[in-house]
Amino acid sequence: MKIKVGVSNRHVHLTKEVYFGLFGKSELEKDRDLDQPGQFASTSYVTIKKGDRELEKVRVLGPFRDYNQVEISQTDAYKLKVNPPVRDSGDLEGSESITLIGPNGSVDLSSGLILARRHIHITPEDMKKYGFEGLKKVAVLIKGEKGGIIDNIYFKVLDIASLTLHLDTDEGNAFNLKSGDEVILIKSLEDENETTK
């Protein structure tokens, strides 16, 4: 079956308290909706800094969360000279430290910098509908001049979700993919699926 792609640029998720410290205000202003229900790109940006290296214009996504997380690509990691772990959203223990700079101040995070694990947003109903129950991960086939296969794609099962494969910019660029493109789901090459817990 075919599935829609969403390519995510570097971004941050913030608590309301940290956002207030960085911007001096307590509400996010929406710029545009994202592909997942209730998620949006705000009009706010921060600079992320590590030592003497920094990346500017990193967008804040909404709504507020109960943790602070910075998601970058491996190319960004090279620029910052950091080695963040590949993690699921919210799994931040032992991740890289990073400094956030906003127009109203800065915040040093002791952890929170990650490379997001590639994943498919899906509901339990769609897991059953498409025969994915019991599968831990899949692969996708990309056609075209820069086609190929991306393996080790995990399911992110949520009660409210729009069926979408999320990749970072490095992964998207490698296969000439952009948000809204479609790829074909296939069996994982490693065949290490276990029942989802």
C-alpha cells in the first residue's frame, strides 16, 4: 500500500514555562497546521547553540508539551559538533544538552537534543485495518531516479493520528522526497518484528 510522506526540518517542542522564559509571553501563535491533528507550526523561532556553534531560525512547534525537545538532522549534528542519540519523541534521558536562545532570554537544557527515529503515525484502528497488528516495524520502497528502500521504520500508534511517514530532511533529500509524496510500504528487510507491546 501507499503512504504519504512528511519531511520534518529541525524544530523544537517546548513547555509553556520554558517558552515564557525565551519569549516573555505565554501563548503560541499559529502559522500553519501540520499533518497531524492538533499539531501546528508557530510563528516563533529560537537559536540553538552548542559551544561556539549555533543554528538560527529553528521553529517552535505547538501545542506546548510537558517536556523540552530539540530535533535535528545528522547534517545539523555535524555543524554543531554533537552526537545526539536516535530516539522516539519524549525519550530524552541521556540525550545531548543544548542551549536555546530566544528574544527574551536563553535556557540551558541538560538533555533534549535528539535525532528523531523515523516513524509512521497511525491509529490502532488503522493498524488492524491494514493488517499491521503484531508488526513492530516496516520498510518503504521509493520509486524514481533517486529511488531505494528505507528500512527500520517504526509505528507510532496514537488514538488520534493521520497516517503519515515522518522522515527528517537528510532522509528526504537522500531519496528526493518532499512532504506530500507517496511511498510504498513493504516488509522490513531485517524481519525482526515482534508483537507490539
